[in-house]
Amino acid sequence: MQHRLNILPRMYVEPGREGARAPRLDEVARMRTLARLCAAAEPPWLHGEAARRMGERLVLIRRRPGRILDWSGPLGASGEVLRAAYPEVNAVRVAVADMPRADRQTAAAVRGFWPWRRAATREVAEVDLMPGAADLVWSNMLLHFGQDPRALFARWQQALAVEGFLMFSTLGPGSLPELRTLHRAGRWGEAMAPFIDMHDLGDMLVQARFADPVMDQEMVTLTWPDGPALLRELRQLGANLSPIRHPGLRTPRWRERLHEALCAGASDGRPRLSFELVYGHAFKTAPSPPVQISRSKP
């Protein structure tokens, strides 16, 4: 499907205020959604686009990693991007780390579409990772599915070697304002669980002992020919994980009203949704040596 995109970039470097608490997600819905997405024939189109844009930022990093840990699993659509950036490196992949064993097996069943040199690729579970196993930890469009971003940053910090670096992307709180507006107007409950602001993510990186964190974002607007096409692709991106979303099933009549509302707000007849793509990178430096204070005798 062809998409039309409008882009508005913005930059933020080294946040300094206290971080906010990570949003709570409906755990059952989260696990079901991850299992469904991992079993899909291919990752979402927007994930591939985010991977390409994040890959463009790799030219800013002078260090050439010898070991890459792709923490995106089958959702990341990152194989081609990493292969193009580092053709000399074999990637070490990890399945979606906080999924239960059965769902990790579901994810492993679709590993055939991962575009990497399969004979040289090792797929490892998180429990098998050695500390300092990677020079680059790469995670594309996975963080917003996590229940505890702080804990995930700590695991990434442990997986990195000293002088290694982290690159990740996620959805920001500016995503899907059109859908939120429709849900408020129709009193349809929460449209989605809240996403974490990039300033707070930057604070979490500092708390996880990452150095020189840089966060930036861009707004991407996609358009579709009609409402059903929009909703089909939106489902490929995930689900409503808010624990206070509408508790029951929606009716076909409600779905028709949603289609009409999506198209009514489009001046050219093509419904649109906006996504805030947030990117971050940071480095792992050697621990600071303990400071010794000597006291002279009086």
C-alpha cells in the first residue's frame, strides 16, 4: 500500500528533569497483542519505515560495532537496515524478551522472514545473554509494548560492552491525536494507553547509567483511501492496551460510525492518522573509579 507522509522534526538533548512513571498497560491484552504481531507474516509497514529512519542516524556514530544485538525480535523489520549499515557484522538476535515461553516459540516460528544471513545468525533468549555481549543494542518500535521501560533500559545497559552504544525507537505521546479526539467526542472511552514522553525516556536513560543520551522525534502523517483500510493497518500496529478502555465488544454499527467519523475529518476524502516517532541513542562508559579522600593529620 502506498502512503503519503508529512514530517515535522524536533530535537531534544540531555533532559534534566525528573522522569515520570511509566504508564500501566493491560497485561493480558499486551501479551495477546505481542503474540499476534509476532505470528504475522511480516512486520508492520510503519516499523520498517521507522527502522529505515533510525538507520540513517547510524552515520552519526563513528564507532563500528563488532557485535550487534537486535532486541526488536520479529517486530523490528531491521535486518536489511543493519546489514546495509554493517555488512561485515553478523547480528545476534533476541526474541521479544518479556514474552512467556509459549509466545517466544510463536515468535521463533516466524523467524524465516527475518532478512539476515541466516546461517550466521544466532537467536538467543534473554536468559542466555552474557553481560557485555554487544557493542550495539538496537531496538526498533518495541519499547512502547513494554510494561517497565526502566527495567528494560537496565537490561540493555547490562547487555552492552563498555564503549558500546544503544539505538532505539518508539511511539511518543503525540501519536494518534485524531483517534483520541474521535473517542472523546463520541464518549467511547480511552483510544489507547498513553505513550511515554521523550524527555522522560531521556531521564530514564540517565538513571540507567547511560552517557550522552540524545532524544529526538518527528511527526509522521499517513493517509489511506478509506476508513476500513486505515483500521486494518492500525490493527497490524497493535491494539488498545489501556486498562480503562471500553470493557465490552464493539458493534458493527459502532464500527460504521467510526469509519464515517474518520472520513468526515479528511478534506480530500482520505482519512489520516499522525504518529510521533521517538528516537534515542546513548553510550555505555566505563564506571567511574571510586573517589578516595585522604585526610591530613593535624
